[in-house]
Amino acid sequence: MENQRLRLAGARLVDPSQNLDRVADLVIEQGRVLGVDLPPQQGEQVVPLSGKVILPGLVDLYAEFREPGFEEDETIATGSQAAVRGGFTAVACAPNTQPPVDSQAAVEFLLHQAARAGGCRVWPVACASRGAQGSELAEIGQLVQAGAVAFSDGDAPIRDPGLLRRVFQYCGMFQRVVLSFPESPELARGVMHEGNVSTVLGLKSIPAAAEVVAVSRDVTLAEATGGRLHLTHISTAGAVEVLRRAKARGVQVTASITPFHLILTDECLRSFDSRYKLRPPLRSPSDVEACREAVADGTIDAICSGHSPRCEEKKVQDLDLAPFGAVSLEVALAAVVTHLIRPGHLSWLQAAERLSTAPARILGVPGGSLAPGSAADVTIVDPEARWQVEPQQFASRSRSCPLAGQELYGRVVGVLVDGRWRLSLLE
């Protein structure tokens, strides 16, 4: 049955790679896209999808699967299943593990576990420095040979500008992008955004400058070396302005943002609830507005899940002691539908570009397109379906989600990877 010709019929087909947004039939065979609105053929399987939206399979630029070392938070199997439930057919997996992903064996382990899981595609992101310690360059060439698609020290910014310069130079030799978490550790020693709310609550704060300084430095080094830079977690108006000016100068820089930083503000921390303790922190309403505008106009290229699971035992501590992080793979698309598409901040075509086409292009991996000949990685969404976020029902091992209890629009009802059903909630 896997090789049978499949017709996904009558859905709204949204594909930025072809500038396509109309009701159409998508035809799939042998794991590849054959085309749109091809003549019917005897024996093909027809799946009626009136009222649904078909997107190129979502591609996540940054998620932590935590295995090996932190399996209490997440495993490659549970993370992969969470990704599929959220509509993601491919995930760039951050190297925040123990040991970190800084060897060929570690990359191969990740790929082996992902193949066993049988969920989404997993693209390994390897450490830029040995052990993600920021002191010595990792074996970039060997890691590329093993299958690394990008390089990053995860949420540990490389403090040494000399080392970061060499990372850009070496990654450039292998046509790989450097993913940088833009934060100055010396300035980021609090638990929430620095502003009126942190002052009232008396909590240690993280100023916007912690991000702006780091973005400025990373952009400068990327420009000096001709390297490719991707900023994984933009959250401030100041960083947006630096990014906008850098792009105008022709710097090879792209950026992404999580849905949480487009819809929530630092006001959430008035509850002292560790679900809202994120990194970067939730920012001010003016920052959120600036970031929304930047996503709409393409200054911020992509929306990533920022999935950073931490188990319940860790998150139930006092705010000062609880780790940063939240699960997001299973709510990211619905959050975009509810808070960005329905209010008119983004069109479906723009959302598909930010969640699928742009991430695949930035990583240099297959995906993000439903053009003829493309791998049949497909996400099917019911845009009008309403559902309540119940973290206890998540596939993820962790439960801390800032949107818990919210009612969202947009449920993923079908996912295909290479033309094989990974999720089907269709009647």
C-alpha cells in the first residue's frame, strides 16, 4: 500500500516554493510528489480533504531531544513522535546532550536512534567547539562526513570571538551554517526580562542588551568572514534592527523566533509560574510587536519551535531554581494559526514559508516544497478544529508548556514522511 498512488483531494494547497495557494489535488507515488491536479488513474487511493489545508511538511530549525544524558526530559523517540503530532516532518536536533554531539559516533548514534523511532526526519546539529566548551574547535570535517547539517554550541554561546571567527571560516569550507544562540552570558544572569514587571516583582533580570550585544558581535564576525550565520532565538526590537541593517548590507544572516515570543509577554511572570521561564525570556509588549512585524516582512526568516523539554520534577521548583525551557513541538503550529494567521498578522502562505520552506533552505536540507519530484513530506491541518492544550496528553516526556489550558485553532490531522503515513486522524 505504501507504493500505491495517493490522491489528497480537495484541500487548500499552500506551497511557498511554487507560490501556490488554492484548492487542488496533490498526487503522490513511490514516496515522491507527482504533481497537482493530475488526471485520475484507476486504482489510486483517494483521500477527500475538503476544508483542510495541505502544507509542505514543517521543518524545525531548533529543538532539543536531550538523548543521551537527559532521557528524563526527552528521548529521540518521544521527541520525534511529538514532532509528528505537531506537524513537523523534520527537526534539526540541537547538541545539548551528555556527552554533547561533538564526535562522529555521537552523530551516528543520533541518526541510528532516529531511524529506529520511525517518526520525523532528524537532522543532526553538531557542536562547533569540543564538548560545547567554547575553547577548542570541533572536528568540523569529520562531523560533516558523519552527517551534521549545521554547527552550534546549542544554548551555550561561544564567548571567544577568535574561536567563533574560526568556526565561520571552517564551516564556510563545508557550506554549513552556524546556528548561534544570541546571548551575552555576562549580561544574562537573571530569570526574566528587565523592565517594569521585573522591578515590581523584585526578580533578577536579563536586559534586552544581552541579546543585542550578542547579535551585533555575531553579525560583525559573519560579515568579516563571509560565513553563514543563523540566529536561533530572536526576541527583542533592538536585535531586529541590527538584523535588518545587516541584511541591507548583504550579510549572510538569517534568524528565527519561537511562537511563544510572538504571543506572550513578561507580564506572564507575575504568576511566578516556571512554565513561563524561557530562554530568551519573554519580553515586553513593544518587543513582541516589533518581532511580529519582522516575521511578517521577512526580516525574521523562520519560526522555530525552540522545544526545550525539562521534566516536571525540575520545573516545579521555585522560579529562581527551576531551569529555563518548555515543550512546544505539539503546539507551535496551532499557536501560529490561532494568534498570527486568524488575526491577520500572517497569511497561510507566509506561515508555511516561515515554518517549512525557509527552515529547509537555511539548513540546506530537502523539504519545504511540494513541487513535482519532491519527497512527499506533507502536513495536513484542519484550520477550524478547536482543541484545548492538555500537556498530560503530549507525546513528549515533559509537560511544562506556557499554553497549557488554552484553547487553540488548527489541529494536525495527517502527516506523511516520504509518502508514508506517520499520523492519520482522518475519518
